[in-house]
Amino acid sequence: MEVDEAVQATNDDASECKRCAVQLGYWEDKYIHHLVRGRERKAPEINRGYFARVKGVGMLLNKVLKKTGQKCQIINLGAGFDTLYWRLKDMGYTVVNFTEIDFPSVTSKKCFYIKRNKTLLDEIYVEDGEVRLSATDLHAGNYHVVGADLRNLAEVQHKLAQAEISFDIPTIFIAECVLVYIETALVSQLLSWIVSAFPTAFFINYEQVNMGDKFGQVMMNNLRARGCPLAGVEACHSLDSQMQRFVGTGWDGARAWDMVQVYNTIPASDRQRIEQLEFLDEQELLTQLFQHYCVVVGWHGPLLADVDIS
């Protein structure tokens, strides 16, 4: 479908933006250049936006990992060419299971890049283990890449079973600009299934918000012009609607922060460092961008109920 292809193309855009920011020194990622080719330099506000995105998700993830003692698993929905698995290993985190799900056309490319790259491949080998590869899937020790359509819950369940996902340990779900492309009813079905299947779950969602104002309408029109109709934009009306997406599907609770709030929770030394990397001519534009993206968390079970970004 043309819409699916347009949505998949957003992975390429996001990956190229992350690589650009990494090349400029916003954060360290020794692996992204193995998966993403460098192209044109992005605008400073885009680079700062991706810095805040990666830092915000990372701060929350670190807090959850400290709470669970790493005896948990991570399921990265719509992971694209994300390098989180390798970066966590460099930070000393080794979770029980790390599974990525995306369209088969995306995972097939990632599997190909991993297979041909010794740096990536060496990191996923385990003693006396093996790397099992198919056209779209990869299984190696605690790392799994599986191709599935998130709108097809039966397919998702089947692929998670192949990835040896456990339902008995705390499970962290991550989604970055993913749910907004899926019909509201199908997102609700997915979120409801998660709380029914996982006794302890924590969901980190990075996505658009405040899409009802003029700036939000411009963002929507730009995406629609690229063939991305934002089927799930209904939940992106406000921080309240973002939280209600979780509470309304059986999660115990939810919290949400726009990226202005997230950026201000980043340690001042980090902010000062990256603000010196590039001159920012349009501070107002960056603020508007930050006001139209957010980080939302949902939790199920008491263990992770107090995880906060501040």
C-alpha cells in the first residue's frame, strides 16, 4: 500500500536526522553510521529536537532499568534502524530479552545491514550461540528483530512467541512516532492486549501533541502531502488525550510531558553543551516544535507506578 510505504519512509527520515545530530556531537552513537548513510545537514532546531527526544526517552528508560534491576525485557515497536540495543550494552545494561518489531520491508533491510557488518554482528553473538536469520527476522541470544504489521495483533503475538518473549517479567514497550500512524481502534486493541498479557508493563511513547492548533495543522498537512494521513491523530489532541489512550484501555495510570518540559529536565550541563554546538537563529520555532511533541508513559502493575521524568 502507498500509505504503508510513506509511513516506512519516515523511518529513513528519522534515522538520517539522528545520524546528522550524532555527527555534530549532540550525543554518542558508535553504531548508527553502520545502518544509516549520512546526507545533508539538518537545521539546528531539528538537531536539538532529536537530542531532546533521545535524551527524554533515555532518561525514562534508565529509571525503569534501575527499578527492575535489568531483570526485564524491552519491546521496541516500530523500531526502524534504532541502535538502542547496542547503546544499552555499551552502558552496561543487559536485559533478558530485547525485541524489535517493524514492517517486514524495514526489518529485512536492518537484518541485511547487521549481517554484513562485523561490528554489529559481533555484539549480538553469544558464547556457543548462533545468529538465526531469515529474510525479515533475526534471532541471536537475547536480541531479536521480527517483521510484523502492528495493526495485525495475531501476527504480532506470533512473532513475539518466536522471539521467546516472557509474560512473567517486567516488560518495557517503546514507541517513537508509531501509534499516530495506526487507526485508533487498532491501537486500543494492542494496548488492551498488553495489559491483559503482561502483569508488569511500562510504555514509553514519543509522539505529536497539540495537533489542533495552527502549527499542528501545518504539521499534519505536511505529512499528508507525503502520503501519511495520521490515522491515530485523534489521541494527539492534548496531553490529556494522550494519557487517556492508556487509561481508557486498562492501564493503571499515565503521565505526559510536552518536550518543553522534557528539555528543561535535562541536566543543565548537557543543555549548555549542545546549545554551543550550533547557533540557533529561531528560538521561537524550536519552542513551537517542542510544544507539539511529547513523551507519554503508561504503567500496569505497582512496580513502575512512580517512574517520573523529573
